[in-house]
Amino acid sequence: MIDSGVLDRAGRRVTLRPVDDDNWRAVADVAPRDDQRVWVAALAARYLLLTTRSEVWTSLAVYADETVVGHVMWGVDDDGSRWIGGMVVDAAEQGSGIGRATVVTLTDWLAAQDGGRHPVRLSYHPDNVAAARLYTALGFVPTGATEDDEIVVELVARTGDA
């Protein structure tokens, strides 16, 4: 379990856990709001399948206390940079701070894996204003690169609390 002690707006502890025999169905059923399907998969099941077919990505279940509320995946690029991808927060949990808590928890953990020597990166579509606002508030800055028409941003060192 990955736990940075971060709480959502309802005071629930947000943790990241391996996808396993007990939670994979709940994770697979995580679905964003309809308007977000332009930027993320309609179900987290797509990301789960991707991680089983790829040696790059690892899926994690996002929990609020003991309830599955989302999915996120991480990977390490050839240059050593850590990547966050495939984050989906269930539609019923939108606006509760789950996404923010997930990114903070995962960035803390990824940076600790190599002593912060490599940046944590992610990408988002330029039309996804909510994602841009969140990542900017957390200290991510554009690299100037794009990935599949998405803006690549990185966090060299997290400087503020969530």
C-alpha cells in the first residue's frame, strides 16, 4: 500500500494499492463522467488491460478509506523519468479531492523510489482545463514536449503540501 497520509475533502484517507484478486472488478468498473471520456477511457478496465499487455505500466487501485474510487498507473521511461498515466476517478467521487490526493500520493512515492533524481511526468490534453489547473497547482511545469497531442509536464521536486 502507498500511503502519504493525504485526505480527500470528506476526510477519507486516500491510498494506492495493488490491483489484486479482491479488487480488480471494482477497479475495472471505475467510470469517469461522460464529459471526461474525451480524455480518458470510458472504464478503467481499458487501463487494466493495457498494464497486463505492457511491461512499462503498473496499475494501482485508488482507495478512499476502504472503498475503491479510482485507478492510476505508473511507469519508468528509458531516461529514468517516472510517469503517471491512466488516472480515472469514478464519476460519483468527482470534486472530492481524490484526483489531487492521488497525484500527491503517487508523486511522493515515485520521487522516493530514486531519491528524487528523476522528474515525475504526465501528460494531459490541452482542452482539459481541470487537469491543467490541478497539475499547475501541484507544481508541474510544461516540458515543451507533446505526447499523442497532449502536453507533457513534469515535477522535478514537489514543493508544497496538497
